[in-house]
Amino acid sequence: SQTIHQWPATLVQPVGSPLSLECTVEGTSNPNLYWYRQAAGRGLQLLFYSVGIGQISSEVPQNLSASRPQDRQFILSSKKLLLSDSGFYLCAFRGIGTEAFFGQGTRLTVV
Amino acid sequence: AQSVTQPDIHITVSEGASLELRCNYSYGATPYLFWYVQSPGQGLQLLLKYFSGDTLVQGIKGFEAEFKRSQSSFNLRKPSVHWSDAAEYFCAVYGAGNKLTFGGGTRVLVKP
């Protein structure tokens, strides 16, 4: 069966520190992968999506970057976190012809 | 560019009453449409989806949605709301370029 793993569940980081959030998928090949951010009381903002290894599309200019080093691995990074990077980050994948499946999310607090 | 609008940010409904959540999308071709539900601090769970065929689709937890091409809408309904339906609901469209775009969400509060 298709599953998605996202970690860590919570993270508190100081301003200016680096960030690495990881997401891995099992049970499917060549999935479309997505990173979303959900700020408090707001909707889901698409940050990055990927249709294949090394292929990253960025939706909004920001302090974050994404990479896909393997078919089923998607990483969200930052070199220097800002206070405004705080939020709830969700990874998702979509297999061909199916709906998107979401991870449980990472709550990031930048202090 | 594709987009999704959920006009209602908050909806309060009494337990046992009916519920309808609005969703309007913008996309040039026939879209794939979804409704998801999110409990506090959790990921998203799929309620139902529309790819093609019958425009009235049934989902889990007693929800249904109707695709209306002429109105570019995909409204979610439930005949009788339970207290456990209190959550945030998101409409989404999967369109060009493999983008999956969500609306801003509607938070549902259920009164006893």
C-alpha cells in the first residue's frame, strides 16, 4: 500500500539556523511530490512540487528550497530561517490517476 | 492559472442540521476535484473526489459533492451534521503542470 512518512512532527529552531524537513514515500513509483505551508488560520500554500528526480517547480519566491535526490524522497530546506517561516508544513504525493496523500505534517516554530 | 475559492471562511451549524460548503474553481479544461478534511494539528484526509462521469459523487462520513461545470463549482454537502464533523475543509483542483491547488479552507463549528 502507498504510505508517506514526514518528520520531524515538531521543530523549534532559532532565527538564522538551517532547516531540513524530509518526506519519503513507499508503495508507488515516480510520484508527484508536493510541499505545502499552512500558516495559523490560513489555507494551504503550495511551495514546491516535483514530477521527477531533480525536477523542482517553485511556486513563490521565499527563503526555502526543495530537492528530490531520489524518486521517493523530497526535502525542504533553508540556509537561514526567518521568523516568518514558522508554520505547519505538509508533504504530499500523488500517484498516477489517484488522489493526493498527505503526511502528518511538521509544526515549525522559529524563535 | 488555476485557482480555487472557498467563499466562506467560517460556518457554524447546529448538530443535526444540513451543511453545504461552497467551492469555485478556475481551470480551462475538465479538472480533477477533491474535498479534504483536516482535524486540528493533523494532516489532510480525503473525503471525496471527482474525475469524470456522474457529477454527484459520494464520499466518506456521509458527505457528497456535486460538480457543476456551468458554474465552475464543486460544493460539498451533508444532510445531517454530527459534532465530530467540526474541522477545517479544503477544496482542491488538480490541473495543468501537475499542480495541486487548494482553496483557503472553511472552518466548520458544530453547535450542540
